[in-house]
Amino acid sequence: MLQYIVRRLLGLIPTLLIVAVLVFMFVHLLPGDPARLAAGPDATPATVALVRQDLGLDKPLPEQFIRFATGVLRGDFGRSLRTKRPVSTEIAERFMPTMWLTVAAMAWSVLIGMAIGTLSAVWRNRWPDRVGMTLAVSGISFPAFALGMLLMQIFAVQLNWLPTVGADTWRHYILPSVTLGAAVAAIMARFTRSSFVEILQDDYIRTARAKGLPETVVVVKHGLRNALIPVVTMMGLQFGFLLGGSIVVEVVFNWPGMGRLLIDAVDMRDYPVIQGLVLLFSVEFILINLIVDVLYAVINPTIRYR
Amino acid sequence: MKIKSHSMLFAALAVGAAMAVPAYAAKDVVFAVASQFTTTDPYDANDTLSQAMAKSFYEGLFGFDKDMKVIPVLAESYTASKDGLVYTIKLKKGIKFHDGTDFKADAVKANLDRVTNPENKLKRYGLYNNNIAKTEAVDDSTARITLKTPFSAFINQLAHPSTVMISPTALAKYGNKDIAFNPVGTGPFKFVEWKQTDYLKVAKNENYWQKGLPKVDSITWKPVIDSNSRAAVMQTGEAQFTYPLPYEQAETLKAKADLDVVAAPSIILRYLSMNTQQKPFDNPKVRQAIAYAINKEAVAKIAFSGYATPADGIVPEGVEYSVKIGVMPYDVAKAKQLLTEAGYPNGFETELWSGYNHSIAQKLTQVLQQQLQQIGIRTKITLLEAGQRVEKVESWQDPATAPVRLYYIGWSSSTGEADWAIRPLLASDSWPPKLFNTAYYKSDKVDGDIKSALLTTDKTEKAKFYKDAQESIYKDAPWVPLVTEKLLSAKSKRLSGVYTMPDGSFDIINVDLK
């Protein structure tokens, strides 16, 4: 197992190198001169040239890439073109708010989603199922920005129960995490349900029932554990997506996270920040996949890695 | 003020204010603004917002009042030499920087030398280095600035919020880059902290040189990017002032008893430029036809929800030396006739680009498309994203092949003076990629007027040259001036003394909270 993890981690290196090259090329192929954009509307050609030199954009592309790559190896992702602060600082400041929001959203949406999914599967095609699945479909279909604005209008502006924007206390987390988690909860509910429905028809469930076990034990102990595998996969995937910072939710709730940083960076052609963020997102996805694979073995001891 | 006892920072502050004894209440104001600050260093900023915010702690030798009139701030008075090359500036005495050092002429020298030194790589380098030859401190309260060529708009440049006086001691201490994280000026507020992701806070300067000011204890500048959320924080009382307010929110906020919605005049002109070097726009009749075909009232009503007025000249009112010429009339019959005379009785096909891709530009270009359709001009709309705009318009190298045809864009003269409203947009040496003459307009007469106006320091002479230039441009019609925007902001009824200035900056020195 340990060997497997180490091998997977080593496998990260070529993947990251490829990602780095792709990101670097892609970002530099975007239209528009970042020096011109950074210099602003009043700038004269002399100023633009000066800005270009300051940002190191006057060097040939291969040289820029080598500078970027060697910098990354030393943990130096360059400086933001916009704020001139190190990219690592920019990202570090915004990482935790996004992380906590993601954890909060995932926590409630996984719990609720799995509960709805389980209930729907157990009472398949009866009213709890109908209600649960209606909720799930609404959750998937309702766009996040609309949900966010609606919740803000009701709970912050009209009722004045919760704050509107910012990320300072636990109360600030409620509305954005509900908005962010709604779709995830819906997906979780549907996944749990379909996976459960299959399992409830398996032989070992019939055996368990035949043994005379109470239905709750059958469902929770024998059913749930085995239904978890596809659910965990989905969980990992969703976690990865959310960790990228939901642009919509972060903009609506003015969340100081990575989603907002990313749109700001793309808008200003802030190459170093875009590169840093995309690299980080890639690492996150790879790590989450690894964790999910390891979790499989924990859930189902018959799965072994070599 | 409706605030529950939430423990958000700003709400807590406001609650604290509400619970304390009124006479000694801490007055903490929150401004919700539309984007993040790029820097606190006005010499390295290119956005109006960062410079407006920096006015909390920085002041210049001169400044603008809320109507964009130049007023002396740290300067007492100035004299310009006959040849317009040497400006001698008398400074006010007894003013101290926030770090306790005295404001003297050496600060003027240190700041202007800093920005004109290319090694410091400041974003506004070009603007200063173009005209300043040298700066000297004659004595403690006299500074002398020598220009390379006469530049009669120089005092306006000194009044611009980018020309501020940073403490030379602090500059030496923190260095060229880190001064942006430790601003030290003479302004009414002292810098407290800048949490990049969240807010920038400034607190009252107890030793401010203007007695009785400032009237509030602190200001928190809070970027709230989404415009609906900005309207929401106004309604909950989490902020006392916001700009810009989206048009669609105006009605909702007007209905609130504790909020005022303010539409202030601006010097932001929106116009349609036509590439005069390319067929068929090289024919003045075609350009005039387009000008006649567009209903500017309709543009103001539909695209700007009425928060704009039809433009009545080339330089908007409020900019020094602007001339009111009149709105280009809307006359479809005349437009058709002109087009026929020009040899296009059935119109033609062309590109219509917008330099912005927001919803106002989207509505506006659609209105233009429909109106041009009436005289047979079929347009293909493209809303350029910032990067595309730079690539296809602003940094296009060869004027002969420039792909821009009809181009919707806007401008506001940051110096509040006609030179910066005309020269970068319409002088023949301002063709892209140098500056923004997207009409590729060239008129010897206008070029001559611009040059002569810069050489004279006599105000009536200048006014004459600028009047002539504006009238010639109006006749040649390289543009269709569309509308002058109004600036929509919302404020709490308890707040007073905050104004949006015509260039989109703020005047906050008199801010007070009841």
C-alpha cells in the first residue's frame, strides 16, 4: 500500500511537467498584450515598454519558460503582474477561505445527499423517493448565481438574519455553503440512490434479511457500506471542483477565495497567477484521486493495491 | 440603521457606534467599491479607483474640488515663467507627514525625481517624463519645476490624484516597491491595514493640517465585486456608500427610506469612432450620414436607462475649455440623402466593435445596429474582451491595415483639461499603438490648434485654440459623440460630504456620519 502511494506520488512529476508546459503555452497564446493592459489607458508607448521590461515579458518565450520552470522548482512562482506580490502569497491568502467553504459545503451536502439517496432507495417509487428526487433535480437545475442572490435577498436583506458578504465568522459561511452545496447534495442523492437500489437486490442483502436482521441494520451496515464506492468517487470529483473555487459563488458573496483570484487574473492577463492557480488545481485533483483510491481499500477490504 | 448584532468586523464597528454615547460615538464609514485596489501608490496605479482611495492618505500640491476645478492643496500659489517652461511653486508651511517629518520642497523633488526615473519602472513614468526636465528645491517652501517643452496643462497634471506627495523619509525607508504597502502621506487619514482580499482601512489623522477635518474616525474601503451584492450591502446597512450602482438597482434602492440614490454629472464621453483612413469612412459624407442616422436620445434611454445625456460636443461639459456645440441631430432622411450622394444608395456592410463587453455595451451596439440598418448599413457586432481590444485596436502596429471600422468606446480626461480630452484621441501623432486615435483622424488644423494651445499660458488664447479644434472636429465628424454618462451612486441618508467627481473619482474630505 505504502509502496503504491509513493509510486503514485512519483508519477505526479511528469504529469505536472506536462501541465506546466501546456499552461505556459496556453496562457501566452491568449490575445492581448499584458504590458499594455497593465499599463492602463493613459499610458504612453514608453511606459508600456517600461512595464513590459519590468514584467520580464520582453524576453523570448523559451527564456521566459525556463525562468518560470526553474522558479517553480525552487518554490518561486513569480510575482503577480497586477499587485507585484509573490504569486505564492496571493494564492496562500486565498487558499484557506476556499478550502473551508468547500469543506463546509461538502460536509452538509454529503450528509443530506446520502440521507436523501438512502431514503429514496429504501422507499423506491413511493412518496419519499418522489419528494427526494424532485429536490435533487431542482438542486441540479437551479443555477448557483440565482440561488445565491435569492438566498441573499431573503436571509440577509429582507430578514436580516445573516450577513451578506465577507468571510469573517461562521455565520458568513451559511449562505455561500448552502449555495455551493446545493448541486453537490443533489448529485450525491442521485448517486447514492442508484447505487443503493442495485445493492438492495444483491444476494447478500437477501441473506442478511433471511438471517432475521432488523431492516435498519441491513440497510446501514450491509447496504450503505457497499453502496459507498461510487459515492466516494463522486465525492472526490466534486471536492476537486469546489476546491478550484466556485467563481459564481465567490463573486456573489464576495468570498476572498481562489475563484475570484482566477477571474481577476484572467481579466488582467496576470500570467504568473493563472499559471500558479492551474498548477495548484492539477495537484489538487491528482492528490484527491489518490486519496479516493486509498479510501476504496478502506471501505472494501477486498480491494488491494500493488 | 438596521443592523443585527452580527460579529462581522464592519457591522460590529457600526453597532459599537450605535451603542456609544452619541457625542463621543466612533464614526466608522464603510465604502463598497466595485473592484480590488491594484496598489496604494498613485504613481504606479492606472485605475481611477485606486487613486481615489489613495486620496484618503495622500495629497498633491494641487487637487480638484468636487466639480473638477483646480484648487491649491499643499501648494500656496504658483507662477509660470513667460516662456511656459519654469513653474515656481510656493508651498504651505507647517504641514507634517504621518511619520512626523515636515513637508518641505525636498518632498516635491523626491517624488517627481522618483517617477521620472525609468529605473523605478512606475506605470505613470511616461506621463511625467514626457514633460518634466528637472525639479529643484529652491528653499524649504519653494519648489521649481522646469519643463522640457511648454505644457500649459501642467498645473492640471499636478492636480491629478496621481501626483501626490509621499514622505521622502518613508520612501527611503521602505523603498520603491514596498512603499505601496506602507503609504505615508499628509492626507486626512492614516493608513491602517490593507487586507488584499477583503478591505483597506484608514483612520483619522489627528494632526491633519485643515482644522476640524476629518469628521469621521475611520473609513473602510471594501471591494464588493458583484453589483447586486453591492446593492445588498447598502440595504442591510453594512456599507454607507457605494459606487457604481447598476442602473437596474436604482429603483429598488430609491424606495428605501434610509438611502439616497445620486446621479451626478460626469466627464465620461461615449462615442463611436470611424476609421477615416479606410473606405467608405474616408468620405466625410458617409461619416455625417452615420451621425445623422443615430438617435442619441434613444441610446441614452435604452442603453443607459436614462442615466446619460446626449453628447453636445467633442469635449464634455465640465472639462476645462470644452465647447458646447449641440447634439448632432437625428434625421434619417438627411442621412439617406448623404449616403446616396456619397455613392452608397443601398448602404454597405461593415464591422461594429465595442471596446467593452458588459451588458450596457451589448444593448448599445444593438441599438446602433438597428438604427444604421434604417439607412442600409448592415453591421456585424463584436464585443471585444480586454485582451482582444488591446490586440486588435490599441496595439495594432500598422495604421494602413488596422481592422477597426466602427468602434464604440469612451474616455474621460483625467486631468480635467481639454488637452488630454483631445490630443490622445484625435491628434495625428496619437494613432495606435501610440495612443488612442482609433478614428485614425488627421487634420493639420486640429494638430496645429493642439500644439499652439500647449505653448501658450494665456487662458483666453488657449480657449480660442481649443474652440477652433473642437468645431473643426465636429464638422469633420471622425466620431459620432453619443452620450455623456451620469454617475450613479447610493448613500445612506446619515452620510454626508461624499461626492462622486465627474471623472469617477471621489471627493471624501468632508465625509461625515450622523
